[in-house]
Amino acid sequence: MDDANACLLPPSRLRQRLDRIQTLAARHLLDERLDGSTWRLGYAAMAEAELRALVDAEKDCCGFLDFQLRRDGRRIELAITAPADQDAFTRHLLDHFRGREQPAMEGCGRAACGCA
């Protein structure tokens, strides 16, 4: 994996974070759409505080992604823009935000992504 697209969390904390993201999506994700290299994810407004906390945490460990939050009536939209050269970890992380956790990745080769 390109170090520019590396998560800075240790594997145990990464697993906890991914579980938290997946749970939030399972409970509150309303819709999703891909707009170029940006996923636009609509969550129920009641998840705003938790979503903001997650996004703040993700900005610290995954600086290669751009996160934008926007309140829109009774929902909050999270826009995640990924680099054009998405690797397996980036797709794996985005799948968690989309509520589409995939089985353990193969071939990542880096302990930092939680799959090695």
C-alpha cells in the first residue's frame, strides 16, 4: 500500500473504529451515491453528534481522505472524497461507512490496515 494512503491507527484500534463505523451505518445510513470519486452518504440527523466525532477521529488517522459534513433538514450528508488511486484499504474503509463490510482483505500485506 502506498504510505500516503495509510491509516495511522494500530490494528486493535482500527478494528474497533471499523466496528463503530459499521454500527453507525447499520443504524442510521439512509442513502448513498457515488459522485465521481466522492461517496455521498445520507444519515439520519439523530446520528449527527456521533458522525461528527467519527469524522474528526478519521481526519486524524486517514489524512488521505477528505471528509465534509453538511446538515440537510432531517438528515446529515457525509461526503468522503478518496484519491483517484484507491487501494484495497481505502475501499475497505469506504465500505464500512457505506454499511457494506467486506470479508477480511487478502493481499494487503500491512499490519496497519488490520488485515495482515
